Amino acid sequence: MEIIRGSVERIQGVKQMIIYLVRHGETDWNKAGRIQGQTDVPLNMYGERLAVLTAAGLRDVPFEKAYTSPLKRARKTADIILEGRNLEASADDRLMEMNFGSGEGQTIGELRHNPFRRLHNFIYHPQWYRIPPKGGETFGELRRRAVGFMQEEIAPLEGTYQYILIAAHGGLIREILCWIGHIRRADFWKGIPQKNCSVNILECRNGRFRILETGRIYY
């Protein structure tokens, strides 16, 4: 995977399309180490503060188009980043976090000590992950909608817009980065830091995506 760190300064004035892919701020479930998935948990006060600081760090980026997951934590993050701009983020269901069905709400601590739970493999052996008995989403299903969004919604904007904001979720963002960077499923958690309000910067040129930077923090 090719990553050009510090590339924001290098691309000023260049006409390729730049995408800022931002993970949402902190929630109480993040703080407690709970698997959120598509459970609609809002930002907590600290999460809103992280979004405010991230907005300050991105204040000079002239966003022309914005998208968000419809879940509250991502939508609020997008709203804070876009505050004061004449721009509203469009919600797209394809940007929702991976669905873990009955596994949502479990804590990382519980999963660490119980290898018989399906989500244990999601965290520790993603290449072996199978969905919980009462529903959920496979990695294949997550990739289809994530890649579909990038190819069907974002790529056609090249030549019309130059700066795009996308507010989404850690798992969804990792899947997009793994797709672009040709990262193996077994390495889903390796080398891609995604703290709350992490900013990942992508380039789209001639319909092809490239990773410029991952995990930039503004707080």
C-alpha cells in the first residue's frame, strides 16, 4: 500500500479530487469499549469536542460536497465540521458501520476472554470471522456497499468537485482503505490507526483512488 504522508501541503493547487474520510467522534460506547455497529449511539461531550477541534484543523479545506452515514454519531461529526459553511452533508446508508446483529453491545474485554463468541474472531482473527447466529453482515457485504459508494457516488464527481468530506465509521473506513491499498483480510487491524475523528486523505485521479495519508489527528 502506497501512503504519502504529509501530502496535504503537496497537493495545493493541483486539480485532482481530494477526499477527506473522517471517523466520527467519541461515544459512550466507544469509551466503554463496546461494539456499536449500527446501534445508533450519539456522540458524548468529549466526542463533540474532538469534532470541534477537527473542524478547526480542517477550516482551510474548501469542501464543495459532503456525505455522512445516517447514524447520529457520524451525522453530528459532519455537522460540526461543516458549521459556518454553506454546505450540508448528504446521508447515504452505504456509509453505515458494519452490522453485527446480536453481537452489538458486547465489550472488547468480553470478547478477548471468550474465543467462542463470533466477534472474538472479528477483533483477533478477521479472516475467520462469521456473522452472529441472529444476523449481522459479512465482510463481503460490507465491501460491496463500501466500494459501491466509492465507485458509483464519489468517482463520478471527479472533474466537478475538488474537495469532498465523508463522515463515517471505523470499520467502514478500514474496509475502504483495505480495498484501495490491497490489504489482506488478516491485516484488517494492522497499520491503519483510526482513533475517533481520525482523518484519512484520499486522491481520485482518472477514476482511480490512492491513499495519501491515514489517521491524521487534529487534537
